[in-house]
Amino acid sequence: MRRSLLGILFCCSFGVLASFSAQATEKHLGAPKASLPKAAAVVSRAQELIGVPYRWGGTNVRRGFDCSGLIVYLFGSQANIHLPRTTAQMIKMKAPKVAKNDLRAGDVVFFNHNGRGRVSHMGLYIGEGRFIHAPRTGKTIRISKLGSGYWSRHYIGAKRFLNGDGSRDQPMLAVRKSSRDQPTLSHKAGFTRTVLSARKPSREQPLLASRSHLRHKR
């Protein structure tokens, strides 16, 4: 009986140590960059759209997509993030800029076609130096290599519209001003809104103050 108890205790101790070791290893190595649910959903849907024709002004599967219409559709349908309609508007958004060597699946990459320094094209980075985009009239949605001669020369930068910390799956929030000049954080296009307002004094505060004042008068 005693030997059986010792055996059970040994097995339990070994299991706890093995679990702790696995957790420590996972924490040290970190989770795979492409394992984020919403980023993975955006990338997966983009891959399903490969072969859909380019259509200037297009924002849906039936009509086709232009480069910005594709990004708006992907983030809106897969992550409930409603982005501005044009490439120029998106690059001006207050979202984290991402260095080229820090790109991860789900980031948005920007390019300049005309050589004048203005952004004129965009795509979705999917990992391993590749991105999905809608190139131009007569072409279809496809995968291109970020390091290829043309795209490397015309690359401007990248932004992350999915948070990069512990709340990675939370959409970036647009900041507005309320009537009381308090910042108001909200999802665009009628989604959930959270208002940050100054704390109002509780009803007990004036009463406490008056009691203190009475004691002082006595």
C-alpha cells in the first residue's frame, strides 16, 4: 500500500514538472505569429479570393475588387474593423507603423507606383515575404513577393490594424470628440461604442463635507 502511494505521488510530481516545463518553453518561444484568430481569418479569406478579377471601385466578390476595396472588405467581413475607403486615407490612420523585418500575417503593406512619393497601392501581408493584392485592370487577385525587384523598389511601409499586444484580436479604435471634449472611443460604422468620461462625484461626497464642516463649527 505504501509503495502504491509513493508511486502515485511520483507520477503526479512528474506530471506537474512536465506541464511547467512545457509552459515555460511555450512562453519563451512565443506563439506563432500567424496563429492570431482574426489575423488568420483575414489571411484565409484573402487566399480564397485569389483569382477574383480586379475591378476599379470594386468592394465585393460579385463585382470584383480594387486594391483598397479588397482590404476594406477583408477587415470588415473577418474582423469587424471598418477602414476608410481609399489607400491614401488608410495610410494616414493612427495605427502602428511596422518595420519591414517585423511584418506578420495580417499587416497591410503600402506601395508607390508613380514615383512621386505618394501611396498608390496596397496589399495584405500573409507571411514568408508574400502579400495578396488586386494589381490592376485586366489582372486578378494574386500573391506577389515583397522582395521582388518591382515591389521592393516601390515599397513605402506597413501598418498594423490589429493590436500587437495581449489584446491582438481587438480592433484598433477610432478616436472622436464628444460634446464635453472627452475622448470617445468607438468602432466605426455603428459598431459598439465606449465613452470615456470624467468620474462624477458620488452623492455622499457633499454630505461628508457638510458633516466635517459641522464638527469644525462645534
